[in-house]
Amino acid sequence: MTTTSNTTTTTTTTTTTTTTTTTTTTTTTTTTTTTSTTTNSTTSTTTTTTTTTTTTTTTTTTTTTTTNYYYYYFFCYHHHHHHTTTTTTTTTTTTTTTTTTTHIDKKRIQ
């Protein structure tokens, strides 16, 4: 945008830059438990396996807006410049947890 007076011309330019970064982390934990019981010559074995998967996704968006102001002074043949910068950062985190449990039962008669 440009405005003009008798002695000064002002020019304004605006630049906006947006950067998005996404990071994903996955953690898997497996736990196995075996229980064995013998009753009247019969052995019962139970194996339990639990798997937990946790996925965390973090998204960061940074927006930077820079506005430049240029002032041209005709009466003294020089110009002046200044600028303002505004930065906005937004972070979003999503966590998903999935748990799977498997039971295996076995009996053996002796």
C-alpha cells in the first residue's frame, strides 16, 4: 500500500510465512504372565500377553508476519524504514493408546 502527502510517500509491504512441523513417537510395551495350577493330576496353564501401543503426534505451526514501512521524504531527499514482526506458535498434541490382551489356556492330564 502507498500513500502520498505533499512531502512524504509511505509504502507498506507485508510478508507472512507459515511453517508446520509434525513429530510422531510410538512406544510399544509387551507383558507376558504365565500361571500354572495343578489339581488332581491335571495341570492348567494360562498365558496372558498384553501389548500396549502408545502413539503421540505433536504438530507445531508457526506463523510469522513481517510488515515493512518505508517513508520517503522528498524535501530532504532521503528515506526511512522500519518493520514489525509478529510470531504466533500453535502446538497440538494427540495421544492414542491401543491395548491388546491375549489369553491362552492349556490343560494337561498326567
